[in-house]
Amino acid sequence: MVHSAEDKRCSMIRDKNTGRADFIFYSNRINRLLVEEALNHLPVLPQTITTPVGRTYAGVKFEGKICGVSIMRAGEAMEQALRECCRSVRIGKILIQRDEETSQPRLFYDKLPEDIKDRWVLLLDPMLATGMNVKSQHRCAVSC
């Protein structure tokens, strides 16, 4: 049976015997890998680069601007990973909680970049379970 490095990282953060430092290390590593994979799915344009030694390189650049939208509390754990990949990225925040009476997700707070409609949005939420919050977050990002 072959096990991946991902299996090891996930095992480390789920193990009750994992110490705080290791939990933080492996959680940060998983967050970074998730952000990098998400960035791989954004559209890019070809870009010719000139290297320091004068050679040309057929590179790429993102097509358009990006931003992150962090789900307050849980999503904030992913912000550093996004900043490590995209240094000057804008990050907005939203707070969605379940309404006690209706059991439906409800938007309590949002602070988003003014030009969010012109950006590719990476939703930072490591607590995905049923997907109900994602639907609410999407509605918020589209309507704001």
C-alpha cells in the first residue's frame, strides 16, 4: 500500500497526540498546498520574460486580478498561505453564522474589496462540511 505525503500531513493534524508546534506546521503546509492548487485553476496569459542573463523565457501571468475572501475565524488560518503565494493580494472578510430560528446561514458582516466584481475570488474556508456556507458566501460575493 502506497501512502502519500498528504496522507502523512492529514494524519498528523488529526492525531490527538500531535503537539501544538507540529499541528501548526502541518496545518500551514496543507493550507499552502490548497492555495497553490487553487491558483493553478485560474486563467493565465502567456508572457515573455527576460532573465538576468539576457535569455528569454516563455512564462505566464494571471489573467486579471485576484483577491481572497476569508470566512471570519476559520478562514483566517488560510490568509497567510495566500499572502505567501501572492504578496500584495487583497483580502476581504465575511462572517456567516447559522440563524438560530431558521437554521439557515445568515450574513452578519462583510468587508470586501470595492472592485471584487473585477477580480477572481479565492474563498478561504477550511471548514467545508455541507456546502451551505459556500452557497451563502457565493451569494454574498456576487451581490456585494
